[in-house]
Amino acid sequence: MALSRSRHPYAAFGAPPPAEAGPRTTLGEHLSGQVRRLCEAAGFPAPADGSGPPLLDLLDLLGPAAVRPLGAGPPSPSFVCDDHSPAELSLAFGPGTRTAVRLLVEPGCSAGTLEENGRTGRRALGELAARRGFSTEPLRRVEDLFFPPLMRGSFALWCAMEQRQEPAASVGVKVYVDPQAHGRERSAEVAEEALARFGFGRAWPALRAHATPRGPDRDEILFFALDLGDWHTPRVKVYVAHHDATAAQAEDMARLLPGQAAERAGEFTRAVGGAAVRFARRPLVTCLAFTERDTSGPSGCTVHVPVRDHVPDDAAARDRATAALRCLGLDAGVVDRALTAMTPRHPSHGVGLITYVSLVQSSWQPPRVNVYFSPEAYAVRPPRTADPDPRGVR
């Protein structure tokens, strides 16, 4: 899922997107090609009836943005990706399962206000629910918390879909909303009330102690997410951005899980971000997942490492992602195929195509790894000429 919340302007990129994505190419065409190729790279069989992957349903949610030429620039300053692409793709790797492909979009990215963005997003989600046959009741349960008459924050609603190979052609939908819709100062209050409405009120004290001990300016409650549709164990999730943090923050969050979760989280964060890394530019992000398996504490904890800030180019980011996968015995070869599917450029010719590498741990499954990709629809950040500062400053 998308986690940058970057405040860096589009002008900071300078380099155009790869030549294959010409200015007359529409956003929908660009994303459709990437989705098809990424599914092929992950080993999904081509549909017998010649139709496209189910993930393409999400492109309909983009509305007018889907037919907007790339040469016209991004439809809005979206926080999904650094170049304001209102979409993100990712791969989910797990032991004993085949790679899943995910797509996230911002349905209301063409809206002029956050309020309109939220209305557009909920309407698009409702249309997808009718088409796919799932309920949006969980979101309706907390609408008043996340869609006030006058909205604040950085976004209104994002929608993601995960396409799996096992069971065949199954998909799960996720929706992300902003706990800062009433202002950052009320984000903890909003997140606590939302958790309580899903029966996880008793989990809040531990979340507050482990996730936000340094206060809202340094430990920022970032996203609230809900699983909708076909999920074996539906989750309610709270994401926290840890500004100017180290691996210690990842370890502290993971201590809410039993066993060696904290040690694994720390080792992973140092391996992907760099041994002496401090996340001084873009925050380290952690996520606590809550399920009916345990209403008093999290059932899962994920650490999202912004690898693009700590490597000179995407070739180095690929190396760190594949090393993390191999450590857990997962299929690292898919990453190389994914890079080819996403762009014709060489990985060493830019940085930021691979945005995050994440370690997912839970109380009922072995550790998993997710790798996130920017569509680079509007710009490519040039590679760095020197190794990044180990503190995350450049």
C-alpha cells in the first residue's frame, strides 16, 4: 500500500518518465500496461476468455483521471507517490504461497477539494462493491469520523485490491482513510474511537504506549485501513509514521507480538535501510493489524522501510529487496521481472521506482515481505551521484 505522504513538489524530479510512456499516453493506459505485465511477471496465467486481470477494475475508479494524458501532468498533488501518481503497485510474498499483486488508487484524485474527493471515493467504492459483491458496511460504521463536513488532512480515501493466485482469481479489497481528517491534533482521538467501534477499544493503551510515545509530531498517526470483501481474516489497521526514527521504533512496535518479532523487525529495518540509518528525511512507517483473533492487542505488525531514501539507485534498492526475500526463503527472482514489467529504463538510471520494502509479521502466519513500486507516470527521479547519508539526509 502507498505510504509516502511526501511533501516534496513535483518540480523536484526534473527527469521525464520513460520514453515508452509518451505525453499522449493516458494514465489509464500507462497503469493498465503495468498491471498486465506485473501480473505476468508474478506468474499469473492469462485469462482463458482473453479478459484482463481483475485489478483493472480499479482503474475505472479513477474516473476522468484515467483518460487524462500524462503530458497534462498529475490531476492533483496526490500523496500516493512522490511524483503525484494517484496509484501504486506492489507485490506480496509469503512462504508456501505464490506471489500476489496489488494495486492502490485514489479515486477522487481529480476532485478540487478533500470533501469532494471523499464523496467521489465513497461513490466509486460503492460501485466496485456492487460489481464485486462485497459490503462497505465497515466503512459506513466510521464515516462520521473520517468524512466530516469540513475535512483536513492530506487525502480522503484510497482503495486497493489484492489479486491472488491461491485460491484461483480471488481478490481482496482494502480502503484507507485519514485519521487527521479533523486535524493532526485529533488524530489519536479519531483512531481510538474507530478501533473501539470495531471492538478493539482495549487495545488502544498498548498501541499508544508503543506506537506514539514521542508525541504526534514525531510519531504521527498516518492511516486507518479496513479489509473489505474476500479475506480469510479481515483486519483493521493503524499506520504510524515515525519521524527522525531508528530501527528501535520498529522493534518497539513489534514487541506487541510474541516470540522474536522485535528482533526480526530490527534486523530487517537495518538491512533494508542501512546498518546505521536514521530516518531523518522520510519517516519509517509501522502498521498494527487487529483481528477478531485477539481484541485486546494486535495480531500483526508491519514495518515499511522507505528504501528509496537510502540507496543511490533502483539497482541497489532491488539488491536490498531481493536480499530480504532470500533471508526468508522467498522467491527473489520475481523482483527483477517486476522491474522489467514496470519500466523499460535500467534500474541504475533512476531511484524511486522501488519505494518501500516491508516486513509483515503476525501471530498466526510466518513472516512475509511486500515490495512497493511507483508507476513513475509523470517523472523519474535521477540516481544519486554519491551514496546517501546513512542518517537518511541528502
